[in-house]
Amino acid sequence: MKMNEIFTETPTKAVPELALVGGGERPKRVILLIEGEIVGDNKGDEASEEHGRELMLHSLTSLGTARIVPDEIILLHDGVRLILPESECYPCWKSILDREIVVKACNETLFYLGKIPEDPRIICEDMADLLEDLLTADNVVCL
């Protein structure tokens, strides 16, 4: 038997895209967009804000072990603060980055805050490039 001949006498053609997922589906590119430090809308009370912070912490912690994860995480505006050492979510990023999930932070926000990420695996990009990523994604999930 020669390569490319699987159980037949004729050459077999593999289509990599289909071989990865089966059923004729193609892999989708999913981006998780985080624009704030909390999940949900802060209604102006401490309880709502505290609960939103807990939800964010639980969400990011779960990405370290979740079965399904996004291809990229994009951090904009106050969401960029989550990658800074003073954030209680900061320890979550190591396990997320170890899973080879691409994490991108907005350059303009980092410049505004006067900060740079401590982990060199976090990609700093201009807003225009992040917008292009969002516009070309198959799915964008906002947290």
C-alpha cells in the first residue's frame, strides 16, 4: 500500500479543514471581547459591582481548565486593567496563556494608563488592528 491509498486502490484526497472537525463543518475563529473589569452593568451600588468582579474572576479562572475556549481574548478600555498585577484576576492569565490562547491588549489604553503587560506573551496592538480582528472573526463573545 502506498501513502494516500487508504483501503482502496485509488489515491485518497484529504481536505485538512474537514478532517479536523468532521461533518463538513469548518473550524470557527472565536474572539472573547472584554471591555471592563466586571461582568454586567454596574448599577451604581457596591453589591452589584462586587458581584460583577466575582463573575469576572470566575470566568477567567474557568478558562484555565475549560473544555471549550476562545481562539483570542481581546482586552479594551477598562478590561486592560485585568492583566495588571494589581488586579485580583491577574493570577488567572498564566493558565490562560499556558493554553496558548492569544491574548491581546489595546495599545492606546496601555499608553493612557502608563503601563505595559508583565507577561511578554500578551500582545499589545493598536485599536485599528484589534478592530480588524473583531470584524474578521467568525464569532465575537462579549463579556
